[in-house]
Amino acid sequence: MTDTIDIPSAADPRWDAVLSGAVRPAYKCLALRILMIRLTHAYARDDADRPALVEELRRFFRDNLRFAREDYATIFQGKPQ
């Protein structure tokens, strides 16, 4: 099976909602859970480079969709948590 999902652009407000903690899905992928701990803490800092953090999360999904597909769907395709 080929993973051909278009990852939303960095301008999509759902990235900010997830990284700011406004939306808190229950992630199944352990690697994503660990990454999100680091990214959400960094995102909350006053001096955060938020566009870079969004891009890091986008890259994670782009590169790891094969095992993070369910979490991606929860965030971007409106599936229940």
C-alpha cells in the first residue's frame, strides 16, 4: 500500500491547535507522543520558532505516515479521538 496523503501546509490552523494544546488528541504512536511532548513545550515558550516547530511535525507525518496514519487521521480527517 502506498501512502499518498497530502500533508496540509504549514499555514493550516490545525497545526497550531495541536502544538498549542488547544486540541489534545490521544496519540497511539509512541514516537509521536514523545515528539509532541518536546514540541508542545517548545511551542509554549515566548521565544519559540513556531513555524520551524510546525514544519518538524509536518515532516514527522510525511516521513512516518506508515505507522502514524491513525493519529494523522484523528487530527486532519476529523476522526474521533
